[in-house]
Amino acid sequence: MKTLEPDARLTPALAPRQAALTQPQGTPRVLTAADSTADAAMARYQHLSRAIAGRPLPLALLDVDLLEHNARDLLQRAGNLPIRLGSKSIRCVEVLRRVQAMSPRFQGLLCYSAREAAWLATLGFDDLLVAYPTVDTADLDAVAAQLQQGRRIVLTVDDAAQVGHIASRGRALGVRFLLSIDVDMSSSFPGIYFGMRRSPLQTPQAVVALARTIALTPGAVGLVGLMGYEGQIAGLQDAVPGQSLKNMMLRRLKQSSVRELAARRQACVAALRDAGFVLDFVNGGGTGSIESTAADSSVTEIAAGSGLYAPGLFDHFSQFHNAPALCFALQVVRRPTPDIATCGGGGYIASGPAGADRLPRPYLPAGMQLIAQEGAGEVQTPVRLPAGFDVEIGAPLFFRHAKAGELAERFERLHLLQGGEIVGDAPTYRGQHQCFL
Ligand SMILES: Cc1ncc(COP(=O)(O)O)c(C=O)c1O
């Protein structure tokens, strides 16, 4: 591949704007707010292009300065509570380590798979909560092996059948599994189901009944925690441009739901305490709900992860704004028309209800658009270029994923940008040959 200096690949159309930004002499032109935003975005595009020049594309790029800025923001929003990092939204061991090293308030990990938790335990991580139920024998065996090594891994349950499976494996292996109960945090309003379809446990009575089942199961299981994840608050944007009525309705629904959920979580914790159970932790929340979850006095720790990379689906929350720390660069490989550039790769579609919001976001240069008929393709992604911008074959264009951790499944490493320069790279889970779900 011929490697060109990024600046040489930009056409003269950009040159005057660049000169206006960098010109050392003469009277500076007075910039309007729109000018300065556009110029800052162009400067960022040129800067990132220069930083990655000569590296094989596509690549994933993590701005460590922005990551750390976002980590500090999460801590601030959580008040005094510890934050358990959601590993599914990170999927890179070095990033987990770096962020945990920033503050003792980053405590423990919220894992998305039992085998993942067991693997992380072998790498020295401890205090691992597997947030989603499993009864898979290989999963349980992997966790049991780490428990026997003295690591703390807690499994999630919301059904007596799961408890039965886990206990029977525990008896066979001579291990006592640690369990946390997941309480349903959804709300129902007339004609609207507002929440996730996860745990069937909606009342203190149901939670205490499962806790008693655990207590009465001989030897192999013990209850240590409670989790209540309010996905409809934590993961649903409520300040999306162009839908002000919907935003207003969502914010109202969120307010009502938060009141109801805090009462429900508190009632469950109180009922367990009254029934004689002692909990080590009560986990709640996610990036989008930190303030309201922290305001619930029954919660002892917040779960969060997405806010670190700050992907597209977290751009429009009314309560906070994180800086886009993770993006990916694709190479322009074709120019079907003067205003369209087609890149290699890019079809990194996010999970969830299939829709346009699951597509990658064209990022830099600002103003690029996906082509509706093609979207982001399996091996090629065309984009309509912003007016006045031209780009040569071989140059990079930058995009962001809609979700946080899933991009790490597409790349073996994240290139690390710090102080404006590439300072190294960090293998993703995939780069370490780990694939869990
Ligand atoms: C159980 C649980 N807790 C917390 C979160 C929030 O994670 P994040 O901050 O990455 O959105 C999730 C996300 O789906 C989750 O499933």
C-alpha cells in the first residue's frame, strides 16, 4: 500500500481553512461559533489522520486523554459511591487496568460471562460479579476453579431453577458458589412497558422467596448481593435532536419510573434484611442513570462502562455528555462520484432493535453521511462527503460505533492516542483470542 502524508491527500479546497487556523502572522479572521466548530472538527480530522499515518487500516483508535476525562466524569457523577466497571462495554484488559488504577473507587468488575470472569481472575482481577445468569456446566466449572484459588466471583440468579443447577454443580465439585439476586427494575404505565425483559422478580416477597430457596439449598450456594438494573433510565437517550416531544415524554416516564424503582429496590433490601439476610452489596444503574441510581439510599455501588468510550448511542442524554474516546478509521478505496468516497470495511452494526441508530456514526470529517440504500457494508462502506471536502484514495475517514464494547470484537487491538500521539496499542479480548458470547 502506498502511504501518503495525510495533508497531501487533502485537496486544495481545504487549504485556506487550514491556513486560517495556523497562520502565524496577519490579522486573524473573526470566527463565528459555527466556523470554529467546523474548523475544530477539521483540525481534529487532520490531526488524527497524521497520528495514524502509515498504519494499516482499518484500525480502532482510543484517545486515552478523553477516556480518562470520561472516567473522572463518571466518578464525579457517582458522588461517593464506588463504580463497578461493566466489562462488556470495554472488552480490553489494559483499559480495565488503566481505569481501575485511576481511583480506588473503581471497585470490582461487572462481567458479562462467567468464563470471562474466570479468565479475568487468572489475570489478577478480583471481585467479579457476573451480571447475567448461566447454568452452563463449563461456565460453572471455570468459576469453581477460580473460587478454589481464592478469587471472588459472584453469579446472578433470578429463578429457583438456576439455583438448583448451580447448587448441584457446586455439590459435585465441592465448591460453594456465591450468588446475587437480580430484581426486575422495569415499570408499567398504561399501554407502555418501560424496561427490560430480564428478571421475573418484581416484589420484595418474590425476592425473599428466592433468597430462602438459596438458604435452604444445602451447602453449595450462598447469597451475597442484590442487583437491580434500570436499563430504561440508564440506556435510553432523552435529548435526541429533532424529537423534542418524544424527549419530553421520555424524561417524564423516566422521572416516574425512577421514583417507583427506588421504592422497589429499597423495599427489597429492607425485606431481605428483615428476613435475616446480610448483603455485601446492592448494585444498580448504568452510565445513563448514575445520578438517579446514586440517589437511591439502598444502592451501595454503581455499574457503568459505556461512558468511558462514549459511543453514538450515548451522545444525547440530558444529564451528561461524555467525550467520544473510541473511534475507528477506514481507508478510502474508491471514488464512485466526486461527492462519494467508498471505504474498505465498516459494517460494524450494533446489537439491539435493528434500526438506523445501530449503524456506525460517520465522525470525521464532520458532515459525512452514510448512503441510506447501503448503510455500513460487509466489506465496503460508501459515504457522502461534506461540501467542500475532497479526499484521495488511501486516506482515512473516521467513524464511531453505536455501542461501546462491541467494536472491540472487530479489532485485535486499540491504538492508544495520548498527548496527541500514538503511544502504543492494547489488545482487545479478541486480540487475546477470547470470545465469550
Ligand atoms: C446489568 C447491567 N448493569 C449495568 C449496565 C450498564 O452498562 P453501561 O454503563 O455500559 O451502559 C448494563 C448494560 O447493559 C447491564 O446489563
